[in-house]
Amino acid sequence: MISPFLVLAIGTCLTNSLVPEKEKDPKYWRNQAQETLKYALELQKLNTNVAKNVIMFLGDGMGVSTVTAARILKGQLHHNPGEETRLEMDKFPFVALSKTYNTNAQVPDSAGTATAYLCGVKANEGTVGVSAATERSRCNTTQGNEVTSILRWAKDAGKSVGIVTTTRVNHATPSAAYAHSADRDWYSDNEMPPEALSQGCKDIAYQLMHNIRDIEVIMGGGRKYMYPKNKTDVEYEIDEKARGTRLDGLDLVDIWKSFKPRHKHSHFIWNRTELLALDPYNVDYLLGLFEPGDMQYELNRNNVTDPSLSEMVTVAIQILQKNPRGFFLLVEGGRIDHGHHEGKAKQALHEAVEMDRAIGQAGSITSLEDTLTVVTADHSHVFTFGGYTPRGNSIFGLAPMLSDTDKKPFTAILYGNGPGYKVVGGERENVSMVDYAHNNYQAQSAVPLRHETHGGEDVAVFSKGPMAHLLHGVHEQNYIPHVMAYAACIGANLDHCAPASPAGSLAAGPLLLPLALFPLSVLF
């Protein structure tokens, strides 16, 4: 067995050897701080323009510990120590915290939270697009309790709208943008109880095609929920699990096509090759369903059939930004959450890095002057990393010591609960005997569960662009869409907006803001 003192000595040497020369000079840190201060002072000049465009990036399950670990991973993928790296979201000037609890849950789920940050109303766990008066799985509590989302508000204001996700397009996060359901799991009528069907409730895939028929861009997974029961999938012909699920016999892709005006250019695609072959400037409506269920993890992605999140976001913006009135785009890095639930931290963190890449791509083809971008999470996970690791330690590596209790090594990344709980011969598994760098390695957990759980702490909200400064401090999660709507002059609160131009579009200048929104240092 390796001596713990030797491990500590190695760790100390590593730490010393990995300190960049420039960081040993106090001037480096002082100059860096002064540059940051200068930038902070510039932020006193608030951007009060109308947000012609609004982009919301939602990292499902992307708690603060996940953000930090993803930052280190991003740096290490570029052969740097990692800790000093800046994510794209790190560059946003304004940061807030969001309280994520559901109306009936201290630790929330992705449906109730999606209702909060998209519809502006907190809701019960497991429900989407409805108020807390709707009880989960009880169809007869839905009617009259529906709440609309910022995607609907944007569409009603004449903007183009889009949804891009790495999960199913009828999963919890995207569904709150267009559906009203007492149960997030009612993906198609096949997953609904007879009672709910008899009471007139519609499945989420059906609502996607019928509730807001002119959503310009829809991309993600979820093909099988659009087709009749047992219809063979276009990609996985011999896989029974990939076949259609619908009991009502409807072909929702055909229905989507039938709703589009004949003089418009509408495209249904199912693979990356088709996506990249499109001319976005000649596409009015796009439905891209790239997998029967959720899309593949980024680490497992087939570069021929499955586009990356960055590629989908790029095409979506190019299609949506043709509208002179602007657009609203919801982007979900949804499989961060799935990686954590499975205890597969490597999968989760690579998903987060890819979402950050998409954030950077979106920023490169939009303008700070007229585009409000918000990056946040719906909830956290019981994911952590620690163990006094030295600078530059692989984020997936071992801590530089053995446990002083069972004398075994442990990885820096651990979970509070989940499937990584392993007992071998009555003792904790020795991780040095397994490939803990494997893509699907399940990090050890304190409590055995088939699926790791969400965490209940606050999550970060990063923002840039018009009115981004309104996201500050600690907020209830349902505050977020009210800020986005205020900035874009959509929704119910329009008293602050400049009059519309003769063409019917919003005036391009600054909003008519009440003095209370400005700090005293700006007013005097």
C-alpha cells in the first residue's frame, strides 16, 4: 500500500511545480485586480436599451460546483492547469443567485422550476405550465390553472421563437415553454393514465404541435413520441425501444408540416448532415428530431448523425434573427442533469463545457447592444469535489491522500448519494483498482441510490446585455422571466416602453426607466 505521507509529499511537489512563474510575482495579482476594478467601474454605465433578442441558456442540474468543475475541465482540455480558466459565462458582467424550491418541495425538480423561470410563477414538483393549484398527475386540476411562458409572450409580440435542447423536445424544461400539464412524464398518450385521457388532458408532444403552432425552431430528441405505436424509427430500424409510442395513431410530424403556410420554407430533419446542409436564410420553420429519446452525450455523439449543441444553436440563431422584431430562444444543456443522476461526472461536465461553447458561439453572432443573454440552472445536484487537490490536478483524478479511516484512496469528485456507492468485501471499494478516468465511471457516493438526487442550494444566474443589471443579489427563481420580458418590452408590464415605431416594431432607443432602478452613483 502506498504511504499516505508519500502521497502528500508528491502532492506538495506537484503544487510547487505547477505554480506559473508569473503568479509568484505580487504585481501579477495586483495588476489583474486593478484591471477587474476598471471593468467593474465601467459597468456603472448601464445598458438600458430594449432587448430586441433574448437568449436563455439553461444548464439542467448545473449547480455552482458543476460550474467550477466545468471551468477546470475546460482549461485542462486546453492543456492548462484549469483553475484560472474563464468560462464564457464567467465573462458575463452580472451574477445573481436563484432560489430554486418548488411550491411543495424544498429540493425541486426540473418541471416546477421550468414553470418558474419560463412562466414567472412557482409551481408544484412534476407539473409544467400550470400554477400551484394543479396537483401532480391529477388532470382535473389543470383547467383554469394554466400559465403562459415568455416564449408565448415573445410570439404574441411578433418575435420569432425557438427551442433547442439536448433532451427530448417534450422533456421538463422545454415543455414549460408551450405545454400545460399536470404531469411532466406525459410525453405521449402512451404514458398517460386512462383517467387523464378520459378527462380530456393532452400529452406534451401533442401540445408541442398544437398549442403554439408557429414556433420557428424546434430541435432536440424525442422522435418516437411523434409517431404511431410501433412505427419503425428512421435511424434505429431494428431497435424496438426506438419505435413510435402514440396510441392515437397520429403522425405529429405530418401534422407539424400541415400547419405551415405553403409559401413558407419548412424543413423536418433528423440528422446532422441535413442540419449543416441547410441554408438558414432560406428556412422559415425547422423541426429537427435527432434521436428517438434524449440526444447522445457529447462524449458519445456520432458526428455524422448527431449535431452538437453549438451547431444547433448557431443554426437556430441564424434562422431566428431574420425577424426585424427580434427573437426569443431557449437553449437547454439538458444532459448535464442526466450525467449527474447516473453518477457519471465526466459525462455531466463535458455536457457543461459544450453548453459553454454554445454560449460563446451565440455571443459571437449577436450583439450586446440589443441581445439579453441569461445563463442559469434549474437546480443543483449533490455533486462535490475536494480533498485538498493540488493545482492542476485532473478534475477526475485522485485526492493527494488516503482516507485516514479506511486507508484507501478517493477521487476528488464525490456524490452525496447515487449509484456509485460500492462495497467490496465489506469495505469501501478501492478506486485505484478501477478505471476512474473512464467516461462512464460512477463516482463514489455516501448513500446508495439507483439515481443520484438534485441538490437544494441556490444556483447562479449570469446575465449580459440590455437590462442585465436587474439580475442581481438573491432572487426567487420566478423573477427571471419578468426581467427578460421587461427588458424586451413583451408580456404584461409595458408601461416603461417607448412608443412603437410606425412600422409596429419597438423603438430602438433606451427604455423609459423609473429612477428607482438606478443606483445613486449613476443618478448624481
